Amino acid sequence: MDLYIYYQVKDADAAPLQAAVVTMQAALTRDHRVVCQLKRRPEAKDGKQTWMEVYAATPAAFAATLDGAVELAGLSALTAGPRHTEVFTDLLPCA
């Protein structure tokens, strides 16, 4: 199961949010062996950027682990609105 989480961030909060997410993802990689990515759309709109966190091949119940990590990192104070989570699974196993 792969998780894709997208949200918006004000331009002014981008640097502290990036630092917080990078630190959080490093801990998740270390503690749960999850491959993490942080992405953003190239353009900002109305002073906000759209960001996406990607967590590939996550173990069962990882979503709850991620929720706890997000709370511990204080990410909600730096985002402009809610985080939206999409879940995808592989159609065919990789060869």
C-alpha cells in the first residue's frame, strides 16, 4: 500500500515545514524502514504551495503511525488547511 498525502502551505511557512517534514520522514525511515519522498508543485498560487508526501510499500497500520508522527512533529500548525490522504495498491506484483 502506498500513501500519498497532499496539502497546502503558505509561502512564509515553507522553510520551517520542510525542516519538520524532513526530520519526521528521516525518523519514519529509520524506525519503520519506509521509503519517503517530499514533493511540491512547481508553482505557488495565492501565496500558497501544494506539497505531497509519498510513502511507498507501507506496512499494515502505517497510516496510524504516520498520524502520530505528524502530530508529534506539529505539522498542522504549519499547513494551510487539512492534509488529504490517498491510498493506492499495486495492480500487478513487480517482477
